[in-house]
Amino acid sequence: MNKTVKVAKAEAELQEILRPGQSIELLKELHILTREGRLNQDSRRKLKQVYHLFQFIEKLLRELPEGGARATLADHGAGKSYLGFIIYDLFFKALKDGHVYGIETWPELVEKSRTLAKRLGFDHMSFLNLTVAESAHAPELPPKIDIVTALHACDTATDDAIAFGLAKEAGFMVLVPCCQAEVAACLRETKAIALSRTPLAELWRHPLHTREIGSQLTNVLRCLYLEASGYQVTVTELVGWEHSMKNELIIARRTGHAKASAAERLKSLLGEFGLASLLETRFCLP
């Protein structure tokens, strides 16, 4: 295959994956595209994940008053803000109102995102160098947020995003957890006692199983906590497992009706697994 044919094929593949009106400059700045406008296999996977997540988020935005024309969205653990920028480019850019907030603790990443947003004319984006605890009460953010997102938020960062969403009475939370370690660490600490108390502890006796059970249990507890806090919860896959092993997508829709049964099951599970202390530190029920 000669160079001209290769270039033509690459351009055709790129046009096939891009959305109408999408900023090529943004994708280059995010290093999803090369300076020549090429898309490598790793970037294709990353873009596919973000696109798929955007499809879920866009549907929720459309459910808001005026079709989301005045929507507010907070992206927690924003990092380089891939998700926030692409959501803005594909949805908010065409609006006169609405706002995207990127919340990140690394000041260098926040400054880079601010610079990029200014250069692209993305006027309704703000990037805040704040912790979750700070962001819940920061004057730079409105008292309520329509949608809270967290893509591959590591370990307890997903729990922090949930706490923020509850404080802001978020209409929706869209969460893709990653690298859960807190519950697994607690299971390791109490393993000997658990093994003497219940045969269920065999599920996490071996280190590999401790990590896997810890990860699964963490998300189950999060879902029950959301239900106990007045949200309807759906759990599904983000993309195919061939693209990412961190693939669980949790979508929570605020109903305002807290489920007492979910709170009781949450307490029971924590007690069964020797994790009751998390009721005071992580899953603080109303």
C-alpha cells in the first residue's frame, strides 16, 4: 500500500469516528490525534470509551429542563479533562448557557486545562484546583449541580464524587470506578477474625480474591448507599471488556425517595464482612 493510499485510508477512518462539528484542534491538544491528524489504536480505544460515556450523559442532559440548555455538569478527578472537554465540545459549545466544571487536585493540570479552554474559546468551562471536601462548599460552584461525572476515579475518589453529588443534590451521577483498594485493605485487616467466624471469608482468603471481592463489594455498597440516599441506580458496562477492564458504569438518578430497605441491606453487608466502621467514615447514612 503506497503512502497516498495509506493517508486516504487514515483520513476516511478518522471521518468515520469523528462527530459532526467536533474540534480537531481539541483532539490534537488532548493528544488523541497526532499533529498530523492521525488516530492510533490506543487513542481509538480511549475515544471510544469517552464517546460511549457521552452517549449516556447526553441522554440525561436532554431530560433536563429546556433540553439541558442551562445544565451544569461537574467532572470530578478531571485529570487532563478529556471527558469534560469532549462533553463541552459535543453538547455545551452550541449553548448560550450551561457550564462544565472540572475539579482536580493537581494544580499543573488545572492550569493547562484553563489555558486550553481559553485558547479554544470554551467560555463556559471552569477548572478548579480543589479537593472534593472543598468543592462541596466552594463559592465558585453553584449550590446545586445537574450532573456529576467521574471517569476512572481511583479508589475513594468515586466515593468523594458521590459525597459531592449528595451535597449538591445532583439530578444525576454517572460514575466509572477504578482501582478500589479501601475495602480490600479493610478485608485484609480483619481476615483472621472473619475466617474464624464465617465460611464466607473463604471468598477473600487468598490475596487475589481479596482484591477482586473488595472491588465488587465496593461497588455494591456504593449502589446501596445511593439508593438509601434517594437515587434510582442502574449498573451496566461502559464498553466491551476488550477495551478496558475498568468497565463498570453506575448511573444514579435522583428521586428524592430514600429506600429504607437499601439502608438496612447496606448495614447488614457491612456487618457481615466486618466493615461496620465504614458507616462512620464512608457510608454515612441520613
